[in-house]
Amino acid sequence: MKQIIDVELKARKVDFSKCKTELLAVGQFSDVKGLDKPSKELSSKLDGAIERLIKLGDFKGKDGTSAIVYGNDRIGAKRVLLVGLGEKKKATLGTVRKAAAYAANKAVEMKIGAVSLALHSAFGARFDLTTMARVMAEGTYFGSYRYDEFVTESENGRLDSLGVELIDSDSAKTKKLNKGLWSGAIIGKAQSYARTLANRPGNVINPAKLAAAAKDLARGSKGLSCTVFDEKQLAAKGMGGVLAVGSGSQNKPRFIVLKYNGAGKGDAVGLVGKAITFDSGGISIKRSAKMDEMKLDKSGGIVVLGTMKAVAELKLPINVYGIIPAAENMPSGTSYRPGDIITTFSGKTVEVLDTDAEGRMVLCDGLAYAAKQKCNPIIDIATLTGACLVALGRYMAGLMSNDENLKRQLQSAAKESGEKVWPMPSGDEYAEEMKSKVADLKNLADANKYGDACNAAAFLAQFVGDAKWAHLDIAGMDLFAESKFSTKGSSGFGVRLLTTYLMNLKGKKG
Ligand code: BES
Ligand code: ZN
Ligand code: ZN
């Protein structure tokens, strides 16, 4: 099987025009006339080729566009890739990350094994250099990622690795950049790891295989340990929610608990991720169109796995639990049915009205387990509802919380990580709709799918006890359309967001 493309990162002090490289990527804003000093110098050595190209209108610096100018013997680069940065006044860290992703994606597409990213002077003044290097590293991982482990036909020259260097003419800057590259590489690699696990289909990954992957991860990471409950232990513990959802499948459910200890005794943050390795809907079966996308219904759990990997490698001085209820939702003679009443781990009973609303059935056990371990805060992440996708589309995850401060912390991590969230309501009215006449709760409101993202969140909120809690509905976020910045398939949405949130908790940045 093909391995994912390895990225090797470093920062180097060198003038743009002297940089010997296969591909030199230089950013250009759309609303800035003329070139900045280093690009101008580059262009003059190319007899004004960059200025001519811009004058002809062939490249306008728009976001998501680029142009290539070929080098000559007066500059070190064989090719110069002009990367559009969009409007200068709108530029954020996300602009930097996307530009790096764009260049890395282009390098892989062109089968060029080395790319040098020139630091734009405008960003150097605006952002902290360490943070900038971090986001550039994250971007290069994101853009160069490919999922082709099962493609057996040779793809003449597909890269095994990509060498990436950040260049600047100031050595004081390159030192700071190197520091940021370290954490960026850890986060980028963790996100690629998550994308690969998420992209693997249901016949390759099932709950037991996911649990084995979690064990492998813990074995290779200092400070990380992993316990897995199989179906017998789930029954002994009374984890009725996870068991019910998994009951229709030959592939039995698992409950994965990862623990990272970076602060000795003391509070732990609980991360809980939905991992349905395939969601057919069960007896309330889904339509067949695009059902294949439901292999990504394990993304929440996998994001938790990826985040635990990053947290351990970053050696963050905090304690974190990663809790992943994993099941396959299938229709069969042993499946749970509409009308069933399930006793969950918390002791609360739930009337099942739709077996396709299975995410909340596994998460309620995960959340109650986190609460029992005294995790505080508890954050869950899940491809939970089609309703959230209808409400917010593909660019932002829904964020519900019972704590304003936690909500703000996640919003600021979202801004920094470029994985965006939007606050959504959830509260007493929605909780009221989840009350059942024959059990404590039901898994679907009478209003059916109207406002289901909010109803689902209100259902989950009842399983966290007194803990501060936030819920991230990432339905639709993990299915990344083919773009200028990366390849189709899982985006690993949430690894950067959660890792950034955790990094900010103790103010430890690198
Ligand atoms: N996994 C789905 C939600 C989903 C939908 C994720 C689209 C990604 C893209 C979830 O388990 C589900 O099936 N939800 C149902 C709930 C309904 C039966 C109340 C839905 O949204 O239709
Ligand atoms: Zn479902
Ligand atoms: Zn689902």
C-alpha cells in the first residue's frame, strides 16, 4: 500500500532571488499595485517577467489563483509560482495557511519534490512569526495530502515526500520560524493521520480496527494510554446506547478511552467523538444516493484520536481524556428498532424513534462516561445532524454550549485555526421536545427534523452532569470537495481547532 506523502520542513535564511529551488512560491495581493521589494528584485533579474505578466492581466493576485514564471541563470529558482493572496485588508492567518496549502498542492500536482515558500513582508509585520510558521506548516501538510493507499495502478512519479522550506533574508526571523515549524508539523501530521483513518471505508475500518489503531497510537506516544471495552464489557458496564446502535452489525461495537497525562493530578478536559464506522441508518435506512459518504460518520471520533496524537507530541502541560464510542449502524434481524426503549450508561432511558439518529445514542454514553471521570470541561464533536448541514453549509461547524466562556475560547481557537464555528441555540425549549411519554427521553422530536441540530444538542446536554460542555456538529465539514487547496475526501476538520483550543488553555505555544 502507498504511504502518505511525507513532508520535510525547515526554515532558511536566503534572498528570494538567490534561493536555489525547484519551485519558489511568492505571494501577491490583489489590491496592491506593483511588487514588494524582494519580488521586484526577483522580477528585475527575470527582465521584468513578473511585472509583464501582471500588466497583461494574466494574474491578478486573486485568492485561489496562481501563475508560473520560469527562472533563468540569474536567479536560483527553476520556477517562480505567484500565489494569489486576495485583498490585503482582508488577510488573516487563514490567508497564509491557504497560500501554503495552495503551493504544496501545486507542487504535488506538478510532481515537484521541493518547494520554497517566501515569507511575505506584509505578514511578517502583522503576525507573530512563530504562529505564522505554524500555520504555514499546517497548510503544507493540508495541501500536499493525498489519499491513494488503495490505488494500485502506477501513477508515474507520485511523490513519496515533499521538501518544504520557508525562506527569508533575515536570520533572526528564520530562527523564530523554525520554532513554529515544530508545532505546525505535529499538528499538520496529526491532521493527515486523521484524514487517512477517516477516508478508509467501512470494509477496512470497523469499531475493532479503530480500537486497534487507537492502541497503536498510544503505544507509540509518551504520556498516552488506551483502554478499550469490547461488547461484553459494554454490557457489563450498562452502556446501552453504544450496544443498541452496534447490535445490527457483525462488527461489534467498542468504547475507546485514551488518556493523556501532562499535568499529574488535576482536572482533565474530556473530548468525546462520535465514531460510526458506517451509518446506513439501520432499520430507519437511508436513501442510497451518496450513502457512501457515511463512511465519514466516524470523523468526530477520529478527530479526537488525531487531537490526542498532537497533544501528546506537543507535550502540553494538561490532562486530556479522549473518549470514542464506536459502532457500525446496520439493518439486520439483530438491529435495534424504532420503538425500543434503551437504558443508557447514565441510567436515563431513551425511546428510539429513528435508528438513524444513532449519533446521540452513542454520544450519550460517551458523555456520561466523561462526566463520571470528572472531566471538566467536556467537548463533544460529531457528524451529528443533516439539519446542521442545512443550516450552515460546508464552511462552519455548529457550536452549542452551556458555558459562555468555553464558547468564547472555542470561537477564538476557531479563528486562529481556520476551522470555523458558528454559535447555534440549544436550551430548555429544545430539551422539552426531547421528552418521551414512555421513557425519560426520545431520540427524535415530534417536530421531526426541524431544528434537529438544536434538539440533538439539547438531548446531549442532559448527560454531562454539572460539567461545562460544548458540542461541535461537524456534519458536512469533513467531506472536503476537490479544491485548489487540497484533495477530495476527509478534511480532518477539528484537529486544528481542538489542538489550538488545548494549546491556548495553558498559554503554551510553540
Ligand atoms: N450521520 C448522520 C448525520 C449526517 C448527515 C452527517 C449528513 C453528515 C452528512 C446522522 O446519524 C443522521 O443520520 N441524522 C439524521 C437524524 C434524523 C433521523 C433525526 C438526519 O440528519 O437526517
Ligand atoms: Zn444516522
Ligand atoms: Zn450518523
